[in-house]
Amino acid sequence: MSVIRSVGQWLEERAGLGAAVRPVMEHQVPRSSASWWYVFGSATLTLFMMQIATGICLALVYLPSADQAYDSLLYLNYVAPLGWFLRAVHFWGSNAMVAVMTLHLIQVFLFGAHKYPREMTWVVGVFLFLCTLGMAFTGQVLRWDQDAYWGLGIAASIAGRSPVIGESVVQILLGGPIIAGRTLTRFFAVHVFIVPGLLIALVGLHLFLVLRLGINEWPMPGRLVDRRTYRQRYEEEVHKDGVPFFPDAARKDMVAAGVVILVVVLLAVIFGPFGPGGVPDPTIIDTAPKPDFYFLALYAVFALLPPWTETMLLLLGPPLAILVLFLVPFIAGTGEKRHGAQRPRRCGTSAGGLRSSSRARW
């Protein structure tokens, strides 16, 4: 222990890491925020770190070429020591990251954490959500099987319907007019370098904004967000009844991180890796490609719609939905903070009061 303490002191004198990290770990948060409802963000960050670690290991073996990618996946599944486990953890971690980030986005909205002064935090979070979906889609293409090939073909077909820029978008997406070896290399670069780089930068900005503006307090009925008074009231409440992030709030975050890691590892051990399912063959057109679960609902909705609505809804629906997500804090940036669990109770109380007053009048 004395040796470890001496090494730690030596590093601290030169790098000052402890002095830099201590204010972050000890910053005050509202006591109500040290709750299990606030662990989804840290759980998502944990899954992202797991994806980086397993992705680096897989990239050391994976060959991003059209004639060798499929074989390299088979090598990972059946030959490389624990290769199947790495692929399984990466696959289930990707699914879990999309699911937990979606829960985080919903929780932030229901708790009113998108309101003033955290509009920018919400906007950065939406970018993180879109990058996560992009990372999941590009990872699906890297499986380079029948589902990946024809799923990418459907995506290129949708992009090609864009007026004026459709052909250019397809060229950028595929690296040419058709799906070929250049397409796989392009998606590998996007999946391994571009999207993770964006995610790391956005995560850093997101955490900075959370530290700068504070963690959103527990929503209470009747408590209004007023741009003139909110910041002062928030600081007074944190100073009066706040708790240090570590260990009070961090304890629950660490438990949540352990739970998501355990769940992903169990899924990997029980169900194993997904695919690859069949060598990609453009001559086999009698196929029914199915996306992973995060795009399955969209896939099913468009399959049920009348054919004449397909192009219009494909080109307008997703962009409008994304635009609405970005506009949420600017449309509803002030007003009452009240999370979803309190709304039925509030409505019930109002209805009960209305019935009581009616009986009193009669």
C-alpha cells in the first residue's frame, strides 16, 4: 500500500489528475436526483465504453473486404478463442445501448429535463441518439450477409428517391452506383472511426453541459420554470439540500452499470452472436431482409401502408420526426415540470375535486 500511495502521490504532483477530477466527483446535485430514475445516462455511457472495448478487439480480426468479411466473421465464431463471445457481447451491447438510450430520452422528456436552461443539453442528446442509431445501422451492414446486403439495398433505394440529390446521396452512401467492395470499406470507416469519434466528442460536450447547468431536479406539480428565477432557485435548493455526486448519486449509477454489463454478458452467453446468415448474393432476389429491433417498427409500419404513400412518407416522415425532437425544448422550454407518473394521479385528484364540488352544489 505504501508503494501504491507513493506512486499515486508522484503522479498527482506531476499530472494533478486528482485535483482535476475531485470537483467533478464532489459537485452538488439535488437530493431528489440521487434516484434510480436518473441512472439511464450512466448506463448508456457504460454500454458505449463496452462497445469501444469489444469493437477494438473485433477490428483486429475483421477484414473489411467484400470477399473476406464473411469468412472473417466465421473465423471469429468458430476458430478464434472467445471470438464468438466478443461478437455476442458487441451485438447485444449495441441492442442494449439503443434500448437504454431510448429510455433515457423518454425519461428526460417526461421529467421536464429538456426545459430551460437545459435546451442545449437536450439537443446534444438528440445528436447522440441519432449517432447511436447510425452506429447500429453501420454495424449491421458489417455483418455482410444476406440481411445486411439487401437491407443496405433498401436504404439506398430510399435515399435514391430524394429529389435532385438522390443519385448523389446513393454515390456517397455506396461509394459508387452499386453495392460493392468499396461500400463495405466505406461503412467500416464510418462505423470504426467517424461515428465513434462524433460520439466521444458529443459525450464530452453532454457531460460538460450537465456539470455546467446541473442535474435536473425531481419534477413537482405546481413548480414552474421561469427564465428569470429558475437558476437562482435551483442554486439555492442545491446549496440548501444538495448531496455530493460521489458517493450519494454515483452509488446507484455504479449499480446500474454493473446490471447492464451483467445482462449483456448473460445474453451473449445464452444466445451467442447474431449471424452471419448466408453469403451475400445479389442473384438471390427471393429473400426477406429483416432489420434489427430498433428499425423493425419503422419497417413494419411502412410494410402496412398503401404503396402510393410510400415515397412521400419515407422522405418526409423520419426528417419531420427528427425535427420535432430538436424543437421540443424550444416549443416547451418553460412551464410546469411534472413527470408522467404524477399526471394520472393529478388528473384523478382534479376529477375527484370536480365530483365533490358537484355533489356540494346539488
